Amino acid sequence: MTRPRHPELSGDYHVHSTFSDDAVSSLADNIAAAARAGLSVIRLTDHVRVSTTWVPEFVSAVAAQPVPEGLTVLTGVEAKILDSSGTLDVPSALEGVDAIVIADHQFPGSDGPVLPHLVRERLDNGLPVADALDMLVGALVGAMRRAPGNQLAHCFSILPKIGLSEDDLSDAQLDLWASTAADTSTLIEVNEKWGCPGPRSLGVALAAGAVVVASTDAHEASEVGRYERVPAMLTEARR
């Protein structure tokens, strides 16, 4: 297989299995798909909450899978940020999990997660955009500091849901986000499904020394390692 132009494309760091209720492929199917795609790394990642009890079963099931030569199989649990301090919706029993994949599924408010349409209403009613973005970046920074050495999932995917974009982030906000990722050894995934973080954010992350990885956020095996948007995003980020 031709060597990927970007080294990140040799991995897929966010792939869901039937341990997630919105995915259709088994662990074995995903591993086989990664091998067929010529990947060197796959992170099998499924959704959790603080109440989730099946993590030990998941870890054992991954460990029982035969792994093709040349492929490294990692585990992950995807957990949302709950509030502006960076609290994560993650169970305590995480033995054997290689990384928490930290997600901005809802807006992290001061008292808990806020649905996107309610944040839009607050913005329409006068909440300054800069204040909202400070809260979001603060939550991401808090989560990275609380749980260093993990991974950010589809970061800034919440912004279009609240009527904003990464263009609304200031240079200072992006610098803080990127430098914290570098300082805490947090991986930043560039996500095929959601198309984020965008090239500007990725460029800041790379300049800060943060490690960027690629992911498809696949929910079925046929999507594993199949990148259409990510290569161009990485190319632009490196200009």
C-alpha cells in the first residue's frame, strides 16, 4: 500500500462497535477493516456515562481478539464534558482502558450540560459570544488538566450546533487550548465525520507541539480508515 502523505492517516483513533448503542459492527469486524485499510493503529472506542458498568467486559473482549501483524489495537471510552470546570461523564472503573476520548456532545455550562438550542437562545438574548467561547475553552482546558494523557474527540463540533464556528474563536483562546493539549500530552483527533477541528485550529495545535491523530468516528466497519476530508484539512493546517 502507498505510504500516506500525512503520517496521521495510518491510524484511526476513534472507531465504535456494538458496545455503543448507535453502532453496528463488532470489535472483530472493525479490527479486520483496519487491517484491510492498511492501518497501523486503531482505537476501539465506545460511549460511556458515569453509570456504565460494561467497561471490564469491553476491555476483556478487545483483549480476546486476534490482532493482525502490523496493527496495534488500543481501547478508548468516549465521555462527554459535563460542566465548565471540565468534569467528565465517565465511570470510575477504567482499568485496561488506554484513553478517555473527551467529547463536547453538549455545551458545558456552569451547572451542567446545556442543550444546544438553549445556548442559542442565550446568545440571541445577549450572552456575548466571547463569554460563551471562554466557557467552552475553559471546560476543555479543565478536562485536559483533570485527565491528562487522553484524547479530544471531534473538538469544537458543538459550535455549529449553537450557531457559531471555529472562526469565532480568538487567537488567545486557540493558543490556550493548544498549549494545554501539548502540556498535558492530550491527543487532538481530526475527525472525518464532523470535519473538525478545522485547519486553523489544527495549525495552532501543531505549532504548539500538540500531537494530532486522525479518526473516522466510524459506526460501521466499512468506514474504518476511510478518509476523504481529513487529508485536505491536514494539508491546509501545515501551510
